[in-house]
Amino acid sequence: MKLFASNLVVIFWALIFGEIIGYIANQLEVLPYNPWQIGITAAVVGFIATNGIYLISKDSYSK
């Protein structure tokens, strides 16, 4: 349950930061702003990065 809750927190903050970075990039590049696409992409990247780092480094912490 702890892993599930931490993944939800990661997805939440990835959505927030993705939307902020997407909005700033939109204003700088004058491209169409699609919040659903930016939010989902940020959530997936954050989820994969967090779990990937955990899976790669979990053996080094157990020793």
C-alpha cells in the first residue's frame, strides 16, 4: 500500500509540474496548448522514472 500511495503522489506532482512547464513552453514557442496531452505525458514519464530508479537501485540499498 505504501508503494501505491507513493506512486499516486508522484503522478500528482508530475501532472502539476508538467502543466506548469507545458504552459511556459507554450508561451515561449507559440504552439497550441493541449493540457490533457501534456498532463498524461508528464504523469507517465514521472511514473516510469520514479519506478525505474527504484528498481535499479533497490539492490544497492539492501546490502
